[in-house]
Amino acid sequence: MKSLIRLLTISAFAAFMFTACEGPMGPAGKDGANGTNGKDGLNGQDANSFCVKCHNTANWTAKEAQYQLSKHFTGNTSARNTKYCARCHTSDGFQEITAQNKYVVSNDIPNAVRITCKTCHQHSVFDFAEDTMAQILRTTTPIPLNYNGNTTTTDFGPINNLCATCHQIRGVTSVNWTDSLGVIKTFNQLPFFPFNKAGQDDKADVKFQVGVNFSVHDGNQSNLFTGINAYEYAGVNYVRTWKHSANDCIDCHMNEYNATTKRGGHSLWPNEEACAACHGGDKITPTQALIDAKRIELAELLTTRKVFKKTTSTAGVVSYSAVPSHDFYGTLFPTTETTTKFATALASNPTVSPTTGLVIPGNKVTMAVDKDFATRIGRPWKYGEMGAAYNYGYINSELSMGVHNPVYALKVLQSSIDWLKAN
Ligand code: HEC
Ligand code: HEC
Ligand code: HEC
Ligand code: HEC
Ligand code: HEC
Ligand code: HEC
């Protein structure tokens, strides 16, 4: 490569000479080095054939067509360009945090570009001898997680690190709230991840206050796949690995493209027909059915003890949500009707600044009579209950419904169920 650059420099200089030089001709130069030097680092090929392996029209057109099938491209959440979302939901945000090694972008990015080729791709060096694919990816380094106190990095493996920079637990979404008197204060309880509490006593009390959030968001695939960061009960042995633990995300999500089903390759949807080569049949549906049944069993147990509330929509869709035991200021909700006002909600009303055009997050405490008294638990939660509620979300919002690690997923759900039954 060095010699290629040198050649370019020499010809630029020569062009300059032809236009500007009026002086006498110099002595004849030495013969140039032969072209083989240009092959250094390109696995013995010249730059033309080496670069063109990727940079040819057919390949590029195919990649673009496949990518347009991906939710990265079709999904509507690339519009999430505000400060706490842009790092994962826009190309600009991702480039900013990876280039500057930070967790949150410096501000909203109103005209951000959605996730594109250049989000994932960037050439590092051109001496491709070592790991060709890693050298065309924007990042492959271990990740400082968005939670975890932001101090340690986790290594999911080179290409997985690219995906897991976004496909991880979300972390902070806002920093300020406004109390009922209009005073702006800083959150100290958001988000709250029970798995962070090392040596926690499962039976200890914990308030689940209005405004506390333990949502992992839809992107926690890297955690389940690796078998980490669920709430783990004392004395239970968790197995973290399964048959596909040694695989990379792309072994399934960028497997061979199938033009008929339009899955595989840069569509990022796994081509399931290619799985059948080993499996001979569908492993996904039965795995998901098994985990889903356990998920519902856990949710029903949590509903019975009033940690969760069950809602059925008019269309018949069942959902479960956690019911706070305490109001925003930490006062226990009673289980019978009263006229006392409580800090029942933390309403999010962001506004847009007329001068800067940036979003000003707004979280305002609502004081009201509590109408949900019938579904309140009437006591602090136990840590084990908080863990079980968190574990429900850990599986439910992960989107693969256990396929990313059926062994760990099952244990996480079963150990929650066992603890609730025993306590
Ligand atoms: C392994 C595949 C691969 C090889 C080999 C490869 N590239 Fe690339 N190249 C990419 C990808 C992927 C991108 C990013 C796509 C984009 O910019 O939209 C890219 C981007 C580029 C860009 C930036 C284009 C732009 O619009 O910003 C240049 C310039 C480039 N490559 C030159 C080269 C040269 C020169 C070589 C050979 C020495 C080479 N590439 C070899 C895959 C490859
Ligand atoms: C810049 C952050 C980011 C990176 C890097 C990233 N993703 Fe995503 N991914 C997202 C977001 C955001 C969505 C959801 C898009 C939507 O709904 O608008 C998504 C959606 C997906 C989906 C849903 C289905 C589909 O076809 O898109 C899969 C699968 C996926 N990503 C896999 C991967 C893999 C594998 C990698 C690594 C090679 C990766 N992602 C890298 C942010 C990212
Ligand atoms: C750490 C990275 C990360 C951050 C930060 C993040 N998200 Fe996401 N989000 C993802 C990933 C990854 C997915 C894609 C999962 C999928 O659809 O496959 C996703 C999915 C979503 C979805 C659902 C998409 C769908 O198609 O179902 C919504 C809505 C969403 N995010 C909103 C937000 C908002 C609002 C913020 C900021 C407050 C935010 N996200 C911050 C990574 C992130
Ligand atoms: C979500 C991240 C992501 C996005 C977005 C993405 N790629 Fe890739 N791309 C990858 C990964 C990971 C690999 C390595 C695949 C492997 O090792 O099999 C790759 C490989 C490639 C290659 C080299 C392999 C080959 O078959 O030629 C090219 C070229 C390429 N991508 C082009 C593109 C183009 C063009 C786009 C936009 C239309 C794009 N990529 C968007 C992640 C991404
Ligand atoms: C053993 C194969 C396999 C591996 C390895 C794998 N996945 Fe998946 N993944 C799947 C399957 C199968 C689904 C379910 C797809 C479906 O329902 O269509 C899925 C679902 C997803 C989804 C949800 C898509 C949606 O929006 O419905 C995302 C995002 C995702 N995977 C990302 C990842 C990431 C990131 C990694 C690496 C940490 C990874 N996957 C590793 C097989 C795999
Ligand atoms: C190279 C062979 C191979 C390929 C390809 C492969 N698998 Fe597997 N997979 C296995 C083996 C072996 C097991 C262990 C269980 C067994 O023996 O059936 C397994 C187990 C699983 C399991 C756990 C099921 C259970 O009952 O324990 C799931 C889920 C799974 N694979 C999904 C996938 C998906 C999705 C793909 C395609 C994207 C895929 N696999 C491709 C070899 C493979």
C-alpha cells in the first residue's frame, strides 16, 4: 500500500512539472519498482482485483437490495434522534459515540441520518492481511455498557461488539424531573437495575416507587445470548452457555441470502432454511412456545400477588405491567379508597425550544387521588419480587422469545417461579 501512495504522489508531482516547469530537463530517473510491491498486504493481489471483490456493481446492488429489507432500514425508530436515543437509533449518533468513546451524544440531532451502510462500515487500514471483515467495520472493540456504572467493558467478540454497542440494555433516558411545586431536580432512581446489587438479600424489602424504571428496552439481545445480567437468585446455579454460544450474531443473522424468502445476508433476518441443514426441521417455534409458556406462568404468579396487573385489550391482547407499591416520594399506597392525594404519576411532557429547536425533556409529578388501590400490594416488595418482575421484562422485551439462549432463558424464568412459590 505504501508504494501505491508513493506512486500517486509522484504522478501528482509530474503533472505539476508539466504545467509549471520551464527549466532544463533533469537527468533520467531510476526505473520504478515493479507492480508486485503494490500487492503487499493485499493477500498477494493487486489493488484492482482486491478492492473490486467488494466494490463491484453486482455486489453493491445486491447488498443495497438486501439491506432495504432490514428493520434497520424499514423500521420507524430511526426517527429517535433525541439525546438519549440517537446513539443507537441514528447513524450520526452512532458515529459520534464510537468516535469519541462516550455513552450519550452531546445533543439532539434533528436531521440525523438513519442507520445506513456507513453506520456499521468504515475502512480502518488497507493492509487486509489479518481480518478482512473486521477491517471494514466501524467498531469491533469491547463495549462500555450503558448500565453497570459505566466503568467496565464487556467483550462479546469482534463482530458481536459492533452489534452489541446498540443491541444492549438501554440505560438512562432522562436526567431531570420537576416536582409538584415546579422545582427541577435530578433523578437518582432512574433506571434501576436490580441485578447490579451484588450480594443482595432476596428477602430484603425494596420500594417500587412511581418513577422507578427497570426496563431493559427491546435491544438486550447481547445479554441473553451471553447469559448475563438477569436477576440471579442466591444459591441457584445458572448455566450460561448453549449449543450456539460460540457463534456470532451474523452466523444466523447474515447467513446465506435466500432470494425466494428474502431472508439472510444484509436483510439481517435469519434465513431459516439454512438452519435446516443441521436441524432437519424447525427449532425456533418449539423453543419459543416452551419459553412463552414459562413467561406467562411467571406473569400470572406476579399478578396473583399484586406485583403485576393484567390487562386485556378490546382486541384480546393480554399484557402485564408492574404496579408501584409506593408513590413518587416514597409513601406507601393504601389498598383501600381514600381522599388523600399521592404522587401517582410522573408525566413525560417534553417541549421543543423555540430558540434552539432542541427537545427539552420534561418529567412532571402528578398529585392525585389513587384510583388503583384495588391492585396495590400494600407493602414494600421483596428484592426477589423485583428480580422476578425484572426477569419477566428481560425475556419479554428481548424479541427472540428465548431463541438466543434457551438454556439461560428457561433457568431465569424457572428460578423466578421457584422463588415466588417458596416465599
Ligand atoms: C471486504 C470488502 C471491502 C474491500 C476488500 C474493500 N472495501 Fe472499500 N468499502 C467497503 C465497505 C463495506 C465500505 C462502506 C460502504 C459505504 O461507504 O457506504 C467501503 C468504503 C470505501 C470507501 C469510501 C466510500 C465513500 O463513499 O465514503 C472507499 C474510498 C473505499 N472503500 C476504497 C477501497 C479501496 C481503495 C479498497 C482496496 C484497497 C477497498 N475499498 C477494499 C468494503 C470493502
Ligand atoms: C447503530 C445501532 C445498531 C447497530 C450497530 C446494529 N443494530 Fe440492529 N437494530 C438497531 C435498531 C435501532 C433496530 C430497530 C430498528 C427499528 O425498529 O427502527 C435494529 C434491528 C435489528 C434487527 C431486527 C430485524 C432486522 O432485519 O433488522 C436485527 C435482527 C438486528 N438489528 C441485528 C443486528 C446485527 C446482527 C447487528 C451487527 C451486525 C446489528 N443489528 C447492529 C440498532 C443497531
Ligand atoms: C443502547 C441502544 C439503544 C438506545 C439508547 C435506545 N434504543 Fe430503542 N432500540 C434499540 C434496539 C437495538 C432496538 C431494536 C430491537 C428490534 O426491533 O429488533 C430498539 C427498539 C426500539 C423501539 C421499538 C422498535 C420496534 O420496531 O418495535 C422503540 C419504540 C424504541 N427503540 C425507542 C427508543 C427511544 C424513544 C429511545 C430513547 C429514549 C431509545 N429507543 C433508545 C436500542 C436502543
Ligand atoms: C448492521 C451493520 C451493517 C450494515 C448497516 C451494513 N453492513 Fe455490510 N457488513 C456487515 C458485517 C458484520 C459484515 C461482515 C459479514 C461477514 O463477515 O460475513 C458486512 C460485510 C459487507 C461487505 C463485504 C462482504 C461481501 O459479501 O462483499 C460488503 C461489500 C458490505 N458489507 C456492504 C454493505 C453495504 C453496501 C451496506 C449498505 C447498503 C451495508 N454493508 C450495510 C454489517 C453491516
Ligand atoms: C442461533 C442463531 C442466532 C444467533 C447466534 C443470534 N440470533 Fe438473533 N435471532 C435468531 C432467531 C431465530 C430470531 C427470531 C427471528 C424471528 O422471529 O423471525 C432472532 C431474533 C433477533 C432479533 C429480533 C428481531 C425482531 O425485531 O423481531 C434481534 C434484534 C436479534 N435477533 C439480534 C441478535 C444479536 C444482536 C445477536 C448476537 C448478540 C443475535 N441475534 C444472535 C437467531 C439468532
Ligand atoms: C452447523 C449445524 C447447525 C446450524 C447451521 C444451526 N444449528 Fe442450531 N443447533 C445445532 C445443534 C447441534 C444444536 C443442539 C440441539 C440438537 O442437537 O438438536 C442446536 C440447537 C439449537 C437450538 C436449541 C434447540 C433445542 O432444542 O435445544 C436453537 C433454538 C437453534 N439451534 C437455532 C438455530 C437457528 C435459528 C439456526 C439458523 C439460523 C441454527 N440453529 C443453525 C446445530 C446447528
